[in-house]
Amino acid sequence: MITRRAVLLAGASAGVLALSPSASLGRASRSVDTLPADAPVRRLSLSAREVDLPILGADKAVTKRFCAYDGMPFMTLRAPQGTRLMVDFKNDLPDPTTVHWHGIRVPNDSDGVAPITQKIIPPGGSFAYNVPLPDPGFYFFHPHCDETGQVGRGLVGLLLVDEPPERQVPFDLEHIIAVKDWRLGEDGQWLEMFTTEGASTAGTFGTVRAVNGLPTPPRRSAPANSDVRLRVIVADSTRVIDFGCDTDEAAVIAVDGQAITPFTFDKVPHGIWRMGPAMRLDVHVRMPEAGKEVKVYDYRSAEPYLLTTLVATESGKARTDFVPKALPIATEVPMPDLDHAERLDFLVQTAAGATAIAAPLPADDPLSKALIDSMCVGSATFWAINRNSWGAGPDLRLPPPLSTLKDGQSYILSITNATKQPHPMHLHGHVFRVLSSSKKKTMPPYVADTVMTEPNETVEIAFKATSGNWVFHCHILEHMDSGLMGWFMVV
Ligand SMILES: [Cu+2]
């Protein structure tokens, strides 16, 4: 017997086929592999599924339908630089999904963006991802389909790529800080993740703040005067934090996993590093004397929000001057040639009229929602880049590319945020240099895959283009799901 649900899903797939832009993607370029064919391979199985979890504590109600890779919150993969992950992914969710490997220079056909790099993976479906790891650093993976809903319910995995042993810089303790709130009702069950009010403003916030999944911030011990490496990620759908700590002996050593020339927090405005969703930061903290603590905060909240306490224990080291440890700069990452770069200007703006996406059916028909889900977009449009919104329009067509770029050519993107909200903008498949900001004149140089653009700020980034169809979007997930996404065709 064919269920109503099966009919809807079949209808949705047919809809995708009918509406897919494959004709306009006909010139899609070859998929570049960033590792040699004989690179060591690690083959692994990965599933996305729903589990019931007591995420608020053993004495609280069990939260149903938590989404997790292999059933584990913040499932973490770790592999040596130069390894190729061959990932046999199975969708055990009741909804379509894909996997995006954020910050990793993957071949375009493993980038996980439906419908431009692959079709959605229906419930019960599978997909083989080729994930080369050419660069060391801190990355993560997440769905690129109903991201607001699936990431909101927990579907985030972490990916750490280590340098070869002879290039590793030793630390006494490594501590991950994953910032992600939970949006739960009093009964411990999920609230609606996408709201019109949130999507059209700063996003819909969680109701329970959490670090590493738990409402109580972690306390970690480290020997007095020793060296701690904090690896910080904002895995939230919405929250922007101002990362900082209450010691002068702390330095940023990598941004978005990419090693940079270290700088201490007194070198940046207000002594904080602003991080939006998807941004990562590696920080070297020197522990104080025995018995003292270092507190790590989000200073953006009205009251600084404690992210972690580091406690210095006895049996420490002798005190020496604090010199930030420089990680080896990844020479494999292609860097732009600024002398020969082409310049492109982009305006991040609100969508005129905020038109709802009209599926070719009444809005209250369940098939209408299924169709929209199959395009991996939300049901409303509030945002645009250069007047184009993703998935907008009466027939769910993709917008034309923001620009057609040349493989190997360097580009400077000037991004102006003409809205009243900050937007952390992420470019797939590339690492870029952040060149300038109209508001932050004293920023140290760094490279990244996601850059914050504040209201009325113009930020310039530069990168060398690699073949493929790569999306460029805001990582406040409701913003991207309501139009704030475009794409570059690189040929
Ligand atoms: Cu945004």
C-alpha cells in the first residue's frame, strides 16, 4: 500500500526533476580533486538519524527526535592531513538531507549542496562522499538541506585534521568549545526552529544556552603555567558571540582552522573576536599559577556568558614569558594574486516585498511544503544578494549565478551589508584572505572561510577560484533558508 507520505515524497522528487536547473548547469565544470590519486584512504560509514536523548540532564525529560550523525551529538572525526575520507553516507532520517564538509576543499560533486552539486538524499537513500583533507585545521560537517531544522535539532559533526607528527606544535591540553543552544519548550521537546519574526531579523534563538551540548559550562584542569589549545566553534544556527578571556596571556593562532601569524587579544578592537555561526578559532592560553583560573567568555551578552573555566593545578611547569605558539602555515592552500585580481561588488540586502515562495499549489497543501523542502529552502524570502534571492520566484527556479568566474583567476569580492543585521558570509570550496573592513581598521591579517559583515560595513575578501558551482551564503541558517544565498559558477 502506498502511504500518503510516500506519495508526497514521490511528488517532491518529481517536482525537483521538473524544476531542476540541470539544463542551466550543463556547463558545470570538472570537479577538482585536491589530493593525489594515491593518497591514503580511510573508508567509513556515516549515518544521520534521530535519537531520543536526555540532553538537559538525566533528571529532565528525554528530548525526542534529536538529530545526530551516528546517533552521537557532536560526533567527531579526526584524521591526518593528506588522508582521503571515503564516506558511505546513509540517510536514516525521515526527511531528505545532504552532507556539506564546511571549510574543506572538496571536489565540487562532494560539496553537498542540493540541487546544484547533487540531488537531495531521500529518507533511506545513500551517497558516497569523496572528502580529501589537503589542509590541517578545525572543520565541521552539517546538512545543507532544511539546515535550520536539522542543525537546530543537533545535526552537526566536528572534523579535526592534524599535521604530520613532525610539524605538530605540542600543547599540554586541547579543549573544544562548541557553542550551540537548544530550542526546547518546558516539556523538553523541540519548538519551531524557523519563525517569520526570527528569519526576517537576527534569527530565532534557542531557549537553553549550552556549551558542548550541556547547559553547565565545562571546567577543565591543566598544569600551572602550561599551554592550552582552545578549539572554539559556533555551531549554533543563529547566535553571534564575542569571544574573549580574562587573561592577557592568550593569542589567536588559527581562524577557521587556518594557521595565521599569532596575535594577542590586545591587538583587536575591544579585546574580543566576534564569531558568527560556523566560525572557528584556535586560541593558545597560558595557564596561570596553581590554584588560579582562566575564564573564557562570550562578552556579547548583557552579562558575560561563561563558556569554560580552566583551572591551574599543582605539579605545573616553571613560569616563562608567554610567547604565542605559531602553527605551521598551510602552504597547500591556494592564495590569491592581488596584483592581477578582478574586482566584484556584492550588496547584501533585504528582499523587496519579502515575497513568499509560491509552490504551484495552495500554500496549505502538504505537497507544497514537500516541494519547498526538496529545494532545500524555506517558505519565505526576506534576503537577497544583488537583488537575487535563492529559490525565490513563482516556480522555485534557482537564481542565475552571482558571477561566472575563471578557474585559477584571483578575485576580490567587496561585500557591503546594507541591512540592519550582521551576516556571517561563507564561501564554499575556498579559503579566502580577509583584506579589509570599512569598520575595523586595525584587524590583523587572517584567512578564513566565513567572514562577518556588520550592518553598513563593507568587507573585502580575496581568493583564487577553483572549478565548480560554489554557493556563497549567510550562515545564520534562517537567513540562508529565506533567500540569503547565491552561487558562483567557476569554469
Ligand atoms: Cu544573515
